[in-house]
Amino acid sequence: MTEEELRRQLVELKIEHDDLDAAIRALASQPVHDTLQLQRLKRKKLALKDAIARIHDRLTPDIIA
């Protein structure tokens, strides 16, 4: 992947992560909520966070101190 493609994917993943965060907050704020669904959303959010970190690491050059 080119750097531009990685940056585009990074933006898309961040948007999806933010959307999931909003969905989790909305679901958790309900008095009666589906705990299993909430766990699935949190797990997916964590996977997105990991994917974002991997792409960010690929875009950030290693600096030898």
C-alpha cells in the first residue's frame, strides 16, 4: 500500500472507531441494554484501535536514539 492509501484507510478507521464509540455510549446509557451486543461493540472498537495503531506505526518512521 502506498502512504496515501494508508492515510486514507487510517481516516476511515478513525471515523468507524468514533462511530462505534458513540454507539457504545448510546447503548450503555439505556436503562435496559443488550450486554452481549455491548461486549461485541467494545471488542470491535478495540480491534479498530489496534488496526489504527498498526497503520500509524507503518506511517511513522523509526527514529534511532
